[in-house]
Amino acid sequence: MSCVLIIGAGGVGNVVVKKCAQLPEIFSKIWLASRSLSKCEKIASEVKVPIETAQIDADQAGDVAALIRKTRPELVINVALPYQDLPIMDACLETGVSYLDTANYEPRNEAKFEYKWQWAYHERFERKEIMALLGSGFDPGVTNVFCAYAQKHHFQEIHSVDIVDCNAGEHGHPFATNFNPEINIREITQKGKYWENGQWIEIEPMSICETIDFPEVGPRKAYLLYHEEEESLVKNIKGLKRIRFWMTFGDAYLNHLRVLQNVGMTRIEPVLHEGHWIVPLQFLRSVLPDPGSLGTNYTGKTSIGCIMEGIGKDGKRKKMMIYNVCDHAECYREVQAQAVSYTTGVPAMIGAAMMLTGKWKKAGVFNMEQFDPDPFMDMLNRHGLPWKEMPR
Ligand code: NDP
């Protein structure tokens, strides 16, 4: 029986609140706080159990600490934006409360994400005897757990991992992003990167493309991007020689993105507009559809998983895939969200359940693959994200 404080009332926050509310035996009290109180209240009004709400600017560590003192949670679930990771971690340290997020910190003025800023909190969390669980979404998150599960049950050594992410859904808008537009466009327009034979190889954005056959979706064009779980998996998966991340994009999406880039709308440096400094990408975010609003008429599926190759438990070469397929319309029926918010929010709830039930419990800052994958994999099957495995 525990109280949680969820920060961020966007597409993902909506799912986390509704999934936690389904498990009152673990999440006995839920607080939802965000920059706009009205968004918290709207989500709370759609849940059958009482949800407390609060307004917070999570860029201000002192304000977050005050809110933690008022609400007295055992865990803070951060599903605001990556910019807020460090102020919220600071507030957790100050108040001695554990922390969970779904995306690693990135500085506002540089489109670059790395774990170094959050890993630097390890000793301080350890001394305070609290835990931080980083990246408990789908990718990062479930993909890390899939690798840990394969390492535990199927392989002596995993030599290569390809994380493959396909959204084969249709939302009916000419151009929209499935999670926060600012964070999404920063991720896609930066240089790609993969790890091979002990080093990182950088490539021009979207310059490597392959057709990948996705389970229950079929062949799709996927582009090599850099994704944050590669950084921790390289450290934690034994014998790894190569890791890459692939994501599908439709031609219409890429055409829109190219035009927006060419006219300067994806820039993150401020420009002077009629006497005011504005960041073009932040302005673009304001005119694009809210990711939380896309669910209404969304059809189709996401298909995301890990293809792994190496030496199996029997000493023979082995190649296999572990994956989940999620249906946008079914997610909407259950929690009024599209599948990208759903596949992120459900693992955030499960990560929180792992921590609050003591199944995953250590002092310090950790990534998902550093814990026993079995109880997490079991909850995925029981809470909306069943997974399958197959030879590849
Ligand atoms: P949204 O933009 O829909 O929601 C973000 C929410 O954070 C908004 O409600 C916003 O409030 C709130 N917020 C922003 N700044 C602040 C602040 N300073 N203080 C308090 N609240 C703030 O994004 P998503 O829900 O789509 O994404 C949420 C997170 O999940 C992101 O970090 C994203 O990177 C991550 N993610 C992770 C994935 C994974 O698989 N690991 C996949 C998809 C997303 P308001 O609306 O009031 O401005």
C-alpha cells in the first residue's frame, strides 16, 4: 500500500495514472501534478478511484521538494519531459524519496541525450538509501528487459542486438508526432549512431535505411537512429559486439520533416520574432496536435522488439526475437490513449510496481536490465503488453 506522485499530465501521464488506478492493492493513493492543473483534473475526472491533483513547475527543484513534503509519496514517477529529470532527482535526494522516469536527461540548448548526467547521481542516491530507475518506458524500458530476459534464459553470450520499432498506425493527421513533438523531432534530426566492436560509429541523420519484416505488420522501411538504451546495454549485456536501433517512418512524415527542417522550423536556437525571442521548434510544438489527443480515430498497430544473435545456452549459434504488438484502437478503448503513450505508460506503472513491492530494490541509480527480468515480463503479460518470442 503506497502513495505515488506522478509528474506530467500528457499522453503518457494519462496512461500511468489509469494503469496505477487499476491496482489499488499496490498504488493505494495517487497524486498527479503537472504544469497545467486543468490537464491533471481532466485525467482525474476519467478515473473511478479518487486522484489528488496539483500544479507544479518541475523545472524548480525546490517547488518539487515542497510538493513531495506535502504529498508524502514513496515514489515519484516522472513522465514530464527529459529537461525535468535532474530537478526532480534533486528534489528526491533532498526529501529521501525514490525516483522513476522513462527518458534520459537532455539539456534544452543542445539536442543530445546521455546517461552521464543521471548516472552521476548514483553515489548520492546510494548514500541516501533511495533508488532511481531510469528509462522505464518501452524503448528504453521493455527493450532493455527483453535483452536481460534473453541473456538470462536463452544465451551464453549475446553478440548483436537490433532494436526494431515500428508504428504501423494511422491517426488521420497530415503530420503529428506520437510523443512530445519537441523531444521527438530533436531525437530524429540529430546524427545517428550505433556501437560496433567497442566503438560508437556516427552517421548523418537518417542516412542508413533497411527493410525489416515486423511481426504482425510485415515489411517496412526502418531508419537507423541513436537511442538511449544502447548506452546502458553496451555496459550491461555480456559479450556484445554490436547494437543498433531502427525506427520506421512513412514517406509523408519524412517529407513534412524535410520541409520543416529546410525552412528552419526545427531549430532549437532562439530567433527574434517581432521583439520576442522564440525557439522555432517550441513554436512548432504549439501548433502540432497534442500526442494525448491522437487516440480518438487511431487504427493499426505498433510492433516493437529486439532481434538478438549469439551463442545459445546449448553452445550453438542462435538468433531470436522477443516482441510485443499493440493495437491503437484497443488502447483507446481501455484508457483513451494511442499505443505509443500506452506502450510507455504501462511499463512505467510496472517499473513502479517492481519498486514498491520490493521485487526490484537497491540503493543507487539503475537501468532496467540490471534487475531480474522475470517478474517484469510476467506483469507485461498480465497488464496489457503481452510479448512473444520466435526464432529469426
Ligand atoms: P506530452 O508532451 O504529452 O506530456 C508532457 C507533460 O509534461 C505535459 O503534460 C506537460 O505539461 C508536462 N510538463 C512539461 N514541462 C513541465 C514542467 N516544467 N513542469 C511540470 N510539468 C511539465 O509528452 P508525452 O506524454 O508523450 O511524453 C512524456 C515523456 O515520456 C517524455 O519525456 C518522453 O520523452 C517520454 N517517452 C518515453 C518513451 C519510451 O518508450 N521510453 C516513449 C514515448 C515518450 P503541460 O501540458 O501542462 O505543459
